[in-house]
Amino acid sequence: MMNIFLLGIDIAKNVFQLHGVNQAGKAVLKKRITRVKLAGYVANLPSVCEALCQNKQE
């Protein structure tokens, strides 16, 4: 099982990129997921700190 300490979520309209790291900062999760499946996927993860980011294109 992954030991995710921090979960970053790159938000977009329909598809999100998830990036999870452990306490040492090593990537343990890289996943592309649709908006519809995001809540269910995150709800089934052990407790983690989550961070959202949005890339605005000018």
C-alpha cells in the first residue's frame, strides 16, 4: 500500500492529475483521473494532506 503524505491535485475541467509523495518527498503516486471518479478515489485513500493547484494560461 502506498504511504502518501501529501497529495497534490492539478485541477482542470474534466481530467485531474494526482501526484502523491511520501514523507521523504519521493513520488509514490502519479495518476490521471476524471472529475466523476475523483471524489470516490480520494475518499478511499488513507488520511493525507491535500493541495490543489490550477495552472492559468494567459
